[in-house]
Amino acid sequence: MSIGSNINPESNINFAISKLEKIFSKSEQSTKHQTKPEGFEGDDFINLVYCGNCELAFNDLNDQLKRIEDLSGRDRNVPKFSSRTLDVDIILQLDDAGKIIFKSNEIAKYNFVSEPLNELI
């Protein structure tokens, strides 16, 4: 997953990781990267990539991630490119055969996703 925040980022990212640790086993994470906002003016983001094993189906996991965002106070009624308490997105997963399935085009599009991911692969 790609995790990012620019509203109380240290606190919100630590909150997300504490929740993810209850869902995932054998997890690891990249270092935190400070990045400028893309597409709007605002405070810098802290971004990282978090990987782990999980038994949940994709849709169930995605629902859990949205719940974590909501618990952090995420406002879904603001423009797409705006400050946020927490953004947690599935960027890739392995299928049962170990094949990588890309779930997001953000990997190639944004350095704040690709650079932390490169630390883990």
C-alpha cells in the first residue's frame, strides 16, 4: 500500500501503521519520504509504502483501508487534489500463483509511490 498524509502526517501515518499491523502479518515498510503536494498548494506530504501478508479479499481489504482513512478524520467532500489526514491505497498485490497484479497507475506516475516501493523490491 501507498500511505500518505500532509495533515499531522507523523501522527496519522503512525495511526495507519498501528491499524495495518492488526490486519497484516510479515509486514515491512519503506522509509518515510517528504514530498511536495502534486496539483495543489499545501504542506508537504510524508509518504511511505507498506507491504504485508493478508487473508482478506481485495474488496474487503479496500473497505478496511477506507475505514482507517475515515477514522483519521479524512474528509471525502474535498477536491481530489487537496490536503488530507490520510490516504491509503493498494498499489499492487500478488495472486495465488505469486504473479504481481498492479492495482494502481500511481507507481509509474508519481515518485512519492515509486521511490518508497523501490526500497522494498
